[in-house]
Amino acid sequence: MSAQMVIFLVFISFALLEVVTDRFLHKEGEVKSDGYVEIIGTVILLGITQPFILYLAYIGMEYFLPDAKDALIGYPVIAGIMFLIIFDDMMQYWWHRASHTFPFLYNLHRAHHNGEYLSVRTVYRNNVFYYFLMPSLWFSGILIYLGLGWIYAGYVAVKMTVIIGAHSSWRWDAALYKIPQLSWLMWIVERTISTPSTHSAHHGKHADDGITNYKGNFGNLLFFWDVLFGTAKITRKYPKKFGVENLPTSNWPEQLFWPLIKTKED
């Protein structure tokens, strides 16, 4: 089974769980433009941006470093995984953190937080240029050229399973927190990978609710980066409201295509 099929099945599974336990469509706080941002952003990312970046990185390496092709083939699988964890996941942590630090990058990322709900629908919700500039995607293309293509396929399937699960409004960790015998295991899990609790805190709307950590909890696959670099907040709770306090209004074309389209004073 291909990585794309695994990711699709995981997405559908969590979407169905949202249908059963919450709502997949017509989320509380949702407005009509949210659907436009999510559908258009997802289609452009998966159909154009991501494959185009991987292709450009590949042919760029082929042109400038032709002798490096498949240079990592023969390395232990664990070494290949570590290359991807560092150059893809850790780099994405720093890119995500930078996007909450520098105004220009935040304008490319704000669409992800503009919706006042959390769902698998928001996983790929970002400005189209946000992903095009994301260093981790370019590094992944380079690593594929160096021979890690088949390892990348398995890695990205695992990574997207964690990310989709962390964004879902179906909170898989909530039931596990209630089992005293698993407390020690969940202590490890929540400091290792992103969970609904730790990631929902990043999407919380009110900074004073004791849960929200909008300027932290940046991890994608590994929450460990937040622990390591001092941006982690773990409460085992979930914000009641999502979004961003005092966020200026922005219509869906601006969310997707800023700075080409601007509807407000910058």
C-alpha cells in the first residue's frame, strides 16, 4: 500500500470519527469562507506545491550534484530515519516557530489559525506560499535524491498519521488519560509526539485560559522539539475556544494568496 493511500485512509478514518462523535461539517464557529480556504489550500498543496517542490529539489540536485545521487543508499534504515527527523521534522518545528515570530511569515500561516475550530480539515489549511517556502519540503526532496525515497514514504505516512490525529476534534488521548495504569505511558507519549491535547493548546483562542500556548507547542510529528527547546506546555486539557484573540478580519482570497491579494491595511 502506498504512503498516499495510507494517509488518505487515516484522514478518512479520523473524519468518520468526527462525524460520529462531533461534527465533520458545520463546526461550531465555522463560516462559509472556511470551506473555501480548506478545500482550495489542500488541493493546491497536494496537487501542485508539494510534488513541484520535491521535483525541483530533485532536478536541482541532479544538475548541481549529479554524483551524489543515491549516496545514502546502503546506510542503516535508522540513519535514514534520523536524517528525515532532523532535516524534515525539526526543520518544520523551526519554520513553524519562525512563523509565529516574524510578521511576514505569520501572514503566510495565519489561515491555519483563522478557523475557530479544530478538525482534520485544518491539517493542510495554510497560505499557498507558506508551503512553497517551507525548508523541510526542500530538504525532503534532497534526501529523496540521495536515496531515501522508500524510507521517506514510510516516514511521511507515520508523520501524517500523528499530525492528522493531533488536529482531529476526536481526541484519542482523552480516554487514555483516564486510565491510571497508563499514566506513565502517556507521560512519555505526550512528550514524544504531538497529541490532541498538546496541539489543541497551540490553537487555543484565549491566552489566559491556563491551557492555550499559542507561542509554543509547535511540534508536528515530534513534540519532543518543544520539550527540548523550551516551548512545551502540557496540561492534559483542551481549550474551549479556538482561533486567535483580536485577529484582524481577512477574507478567504487574502488568507490563501497574501501578499498577492490584500484586503486590509498591513
